[in-house]
Amino acid sequence: MARRETPVAGPGSRALVVDVIRSATSISRVELAELTGLTQASISNIVRDLIADGVIHETGSVDSIRGKPRKLLEIRPANRFGIGFQVGPETVTCVAADLTGGVVGREVVPLGPGPLETFLAGRFEEFTAGLDLPRDRVEGLAIVAPTAPEWGPVRSALADILGIPILVENDAAAAALGEFWSRRVSREQAFGSVYLSQGIGAGLVFGGALFRGASFDAGELGHLSIAYDGRPCPCGNRGCVERYASMAATVEAARAIPALAGATYDTVARAAVSGNAEAFAVLDAAAGYLAVAVTSMVNLLDLGRVVLTGPGVAVAGSIYARRLRTHLAGTAHARHRHEVVVELSAQPRDAAGIGAAALVVQASIAPGHTVGVR
Ligand SMILES: [Zn+2]
């Protein structure tokens, strides 16, 4: 691997070391020094602190060519936990994740009455108590929502009630971080995810950190136009891909077909993967529009890996993945230099909640990345 300039050990070094250990699964100190470019002395210091903090531990050893065997280091999964709440219009999906991004608890409950912060604080207490998670091992709570209302007051009220860090993030960005963390994607890889729901969002992870733009508004893939004089969009532009490929647009297209009048998105998706030609045509067309937009995003950023996630790919994700792979294979600008890997999320409906929990974990053990506090 080509080594970049040698970084000076500083606040970002710990995040770098944690990220390299996380993506490598297990690794020796010598390899850490080679991969990070930090000196052996810096690595020794950072590793000693991380072991003392319980973030990593030594596990087994490998023979080295000369001298004593090298001890291997890996993340200690069950040492600390992050909690993520995915707040929908009617429900809250609660997720607890360990330091590797592995889900250790999940629960969906109806959104309760009364002030939101009171309900969410109560939910946090019940959820963590139900899982028997020691309070001093819970690093914080992150909340994701598709249409975040004014979250500032709720966030500070929750922080006052619970006395732990509270993060707020949009669903697509959180889902991207979750996929990045749990898939052990290398920080060297330019990574993106596409979150298909009532709208369309993207999350981008560069150098191990979420890319957020000037005002936490990066990744508005849904408003990438695919037609100069296309359908008008409430954002003011025309031809936004969201008007052609979001779940809402797909349902609208399906309902124009008499046999699918009154169908929901999930019934159209189930019909499409069960041999209904009309339903398949509707979803395949939506997937085609989405593929055009995602290819533009891939070209603009030279992404190496894209994960499709969100409730829109829970049932018929294979239709979207196939279209995107075909389109990228034929048109991606960098296709002669590298493959663009397209994968489907293993838990697309919960991806944002899982990502929220991973965001807490990252903020806790790899500080140095920008955290989504708005
Ligand atoms: Zn738009």
C-alpha cells in the first residue's frame, strides 16, 4: 500500500488507530505502524491508552520472522454500547450496538403522547434496563428522524434529563456510518450509501468520517436532477430523482395501473418479486432512474463501494441492486480502473437506528471525527 505523508501523533491519531483496528478485525502493533504511518513509539502509547480504557484488548499472537511473537489487537465488542433511536411518524425503533457496530438489542414501540423529550427519556431508561446494560457503559444516545423538527430544544432537554451525550443526525447519514462501521470498511475506501425511503438520501464516509458539507446538508441525492425539463419538485428544481424513484413516486406510478390501484409500496414490492410483470416494470423503472442519479454521485466522488439501504429496499432490494450494478458496469467513469462494489444492507428498515448507535460508538472511542450535533 502506498504510504501517505507521515502524520504527526495528535488528537486525530487515536481515531486513526481505532479505525484501522476496527476495519482490520485483528492486527499487530507493527502492522498498525505500517498502515497508519505513525511511529512505533506513538503506536505503543496510543495502544496502551486504548487497552487501559477497555476499547481494545490483546488477543493471541502471530509468529514474526525475527524475534518474539507479535501480539494481536482487536476491538472489545461488549465493553461499551451506543444507543440509537430511529423516530418515525408513529413508532420509535430502539437499537443498542456494541463497539463493533453489532446489534445487541432492538425494539419497536409506538410513539407515546406528551412532550417528546419526556417520552424518549423514559424509553431510554426502559430499553437499557431491559437489556441489563450498565449505565456507565452506555456512551450516549443518537436520534435520527427523516424530517427532523427543531431538534435543538429536544436534544438539550434530553441531555439535561439523562446526563449523557445526545447526538442528532439525519437518517441517510446515520445509516451510512452504521454500514461503514459494521461492515469493517477501510477508511481508505471512498464509501457511500443510498437511503431509499419516502425521499432519497445519501450518506458519504471519507477517511472514516461522515462528510456533512457546509450546513449538515450533504447527501441530498434525491434532489440531484436527472432531467433538465423534468417533473417539477417542491425544492424549486426540475427533474429531481426523488420525483421518479422515491417510495412515494413509485406508489404513485403503481396506482396509475388499474390492477395496482390502492396498493402500498410494500405490496407493489412483494408483487414485483413474486412474478407480477406490471409491478416489476414499475419498480424496475424506478430503479433505472435511481441508477442514473447514483452513477452521477459515484462519478463525482469516485466512490469504491455503495450500499443500498432504507425501507425502500427491504423487500425488492435485488431489483435496485441489479439495475445499479448493470448501469455502473456500463457507464461508471472509473470502471476501467476499479470496480464499484454495490451491496444491499442486511437490515435496511433498521439501518438508520443501527447507524445512530454506531455514531455514538464512533464519537466515544474514535473522537476526532466531526460529530453530528446540530
Ligand atoms: Zn428537488
